[in-house]
Amino acid sequence: MTAARTDALVFFGATGDLVHKELFPALQGLVHDGGVRMPFIGVARSPWTTEQLRARAKDSLEQSGRFDPQAFEELAPLLHYISGDYGAPETYVAMRRALGGARHPLLYMAVPPSVFPVVTDALAGAGSTEGARVMIEKPFGRDLASAKELNRTLRRHFPEEDIFRIDHFLGKEPVQNITYTRFANPWLEPVWNRSHIHRVQITMAEDFGVKNRGRFYEEAGAIRDVVQNHLLQLLAIAAMDPPGGAGPDAIGDEKVRLLEHVQPLEARNVVRGQYRGYRSADGVAPDSTVETYVALKLFIDNWRWSGVPFYIRAGKELAMRSTELFVEFKRPPRDLFGETVPPGSSHLRMRIGPDIAVGFGMRVKVHGEQMVGRDVELALTSCPGDAHPPYQRLLSDAMAGNKELFARQEGIEASWRIVEPVLGDATPVFSYEPGSRGPVQADGLTGTDGPWIDPAPPEPTECR
Ligand code: NDP
């Protein structure tokens, strides 16, 4: 058990995509903004040197547009590299040597899930789990049984308070803004329920494909990659009850309770798609049925949400890149002015990326003699993007032992229970064109609830 502050970071999978994309910018931020000074030790099998790791960090910062020469000078000497097999005791002897006097490392598993248990067991065999914290990437397991098994492996060697299960959406500023907006504006609470809300939509649209990550994606697909974790976490934040008390567990408790009340998915409420061209990507089987798109309808079995549909769409190679939560209030019970108020006129839109925005939709009268209206959206706040990488916040919290922004095992298990009935080939996969809105079959899913409401295009502006 460790209550001490972290004094070193060891990251396994140092040569990988995630470390390049997310970790190096976060480390530069920690060093430069947070004044963090500790060894950052990368471990992987590739026969690299420390100099190569530093060059890789520089490349990552340049590519992400965050390279700051002064900050990099502070970061580079802290980076060290160990080449070795994840299961070999010598790797951990070298790790201990590199740790020097550090006794409370944060051990970060940025390796494929199949390698998590190999590293954990080898760390324990080398006596290197004592006094350490462990941070583990999503996906946490491939299904409910493997998530439980992985948890048992971790719990054999680490107490619960030292295990940090990452879902990096939870470290995003705009995701925290959803929680904030809901509970800092008490007038929302009386209308945040089945009496006033028609439906809720969550969209995660990407305008790019699997790139060079085909082999990884073949084992995942959209449901495992983003629905089971990121998008169900968003749903939980959007739909949970107000937290009681102010303890660090209050919000986590409510999210878990909510997820436990989501009904498991039924095949008739799921449409899977695959973009044309996916099968020729590197590492993808020529007859793959893995989904690069999914649209689904969920129900929450509690007093607040009974009967309200929650729609989720996630896909690659779509017409735009945007992630947003769209809460659609009910239409008027009668069309009083001889016009039909369109679905979605009255709404709250919370965009999470690529820009950050909160918009409030209303129907207002057009000037003139006729009682005719138009839809307007009041931009309550908007910002070009996250100022700090989400991993900077998450690493800093894990180093301080703060678990508030990390996923909980009960929530992870509840999420697997929700998606498990539709994993794999439980439903057919339909083809769609790159640059489209996904397979046309998804349009049939919404029925009388009204058509899908597509994300609004981002409006890059100054932060306000
Ligand atoms: P990579 O495939 O890039 O793997 C990371 C590193 O792990 C590789 O550089 C490799 O290093 C080592 N590795 C790869 N395959 C194996 C293997 N079969 N056995 C042992 N070592 C292996 O993965 P990512 O960096 O993309 O992802 C790492 C983890 O983070 C995964 O769990 C992923 O699901 C998760 N994740 C990734 C995201 C991303 O955007 N990339 C986003 C969110 C989560 P070497 O061969 O040098 O040892």
C-alpha cells in the first residue's frame, strides 16, 4: 500500500502509438507547468537507446504542435529507456537500477491488453509492486469474464487504492464541464427527466480510418474500442443522479449506480457498419466482419429515465469529426401556430471535440405578421480545444493518489454487461462509403423518435 507521492514513472510500451500521441505531450506539460521532476523510464522490447526515446519524444511534441524548446530541455534529461522482454527478470533488474532511490513509482501499462498480466506478474516476481501504483489503459478486458480476470490479476499484487483504470475521456475538460453544467445550474434538474426530455443522443464521429492500427482494431471494433468505455461513461455522466455529499467517491458512486440500471443491449437495437476499404488496411482480414461503425439504442430502467431512448453512434471515416452530447427536449404537445416544430428545436448541445462548446437551442418567432418560427442556438461557451492534454491531468492525479477521474471496476463490469449481448457477430455488418453518414440501415433505428440529429460543425473561436 502506498499513500506516498509518486517519485518516478515507468511506462511499458514506450515505443508505441499511445505514448507517442498522448504521453510525451503530457510529460512535457507536467515538467513545464507542474514543475514535476522525477525519472520517466520507458520500457519496451525494441532495441532502442535513451537517445532514441528522447528523439521520439521530440518528434511527438513537434507533430502535436506542442513542442516548446525550453520545456523540452527540462524534459529530455528525465527520460530513460530500458530495452527488454516484458516477462524477463533482467528487465526488472534494469528497471530497479534506473529507478535509483525512487521507492514509489507509478507503473503505467501502455501495452496491448494481452501483455498486461505478463508485466504485472513479472513485476510482482521481481518484488517491484511494493510501494508502487499501477495505471492501466482501456480496454479493461475483452468482455465481462476477462475484465473480472484482469482485475483478479491486479488485485493479487496491488490494493484497490493503488490501481488506476484509465478512461482518458474522464480527464477531458469538456467532459468535466458536463458534470459541472448539470449541477451548477439547479434549474436544469427539474427538467432533466422523462417528463421533459424526449431523447438523448451521443455521437462520436471520426473523419479518418484505422490508419496503421488495423491489427489492433481487428481485436476491438467500435463497440469495444469506444462504446463500452468512453461513450457509456459519457452516458453515465449525462444521466446520473446528483451526487450526495462531497467525498471523492460521490460522483463515481452515482455513475456506477446509473450504469447498473442500463438495460443490456438487444440485437434489434444495434446497427453495425464497416467502411468500404477497411478490409484492405494493414493487419485487417480480407473477410473481416469487425465494425468500424455502430449505432445503438439503450434504455435506462429507473424512475428518472424510464421510456427515454438514449442513442449512441460512433464511427470512423464519416463525413465529419465531432463528439457531442445532444439532449433533446420534448416538442410542444400541440402545434398551436399552424407549423410543426421540428424535432430537436429545444435542446442542450455539449460538444466535447474537436472544439469545446455548449449550445442551448430554442424556437423563436421570425419578425413579421405571421406566427412562424425558426430554430436558434445560443452559444453559451465555446473554445477551440483542450488547453492541456487529458493525460497530463490524469497522470498528475494518479501520482497524487487521486482516483476521482478514473473508471471504477464495478462501472467497467456494468458496461461490459450492457454491451456483451451484441459483441462479435451477434448482428450483421453493413457496408458504408467513406465520407458518408454511415450505413443507411442506421436511419431505421430511430423510428418514431425522429431522425438522427447530426453534430453541428465546429466553430473555432476565442475561448469564452
Ligand atoms: P501499440 O500496438 O502501439 O503497442 C505499444 C507497444 O507495446 C509497442 O510499441 C510494442 O513495443 C509493444 N507491443 C505491441 N504488441 C505487443 C505484443 N504482442 N507483445 C508484447 N509487446 C507488444 O499500442 P498502443 O500504443 O496504440 O496502445 C497501447 C495500449 O493503450 C493498448 O492497451 C490500447 O488499447 C490502449 N489505448 C491506445 C490508444 C491509442 O490511441 N493508441 C487510445 C486509448 C487506449 P515493443 O515491441 O517495442 O515492446
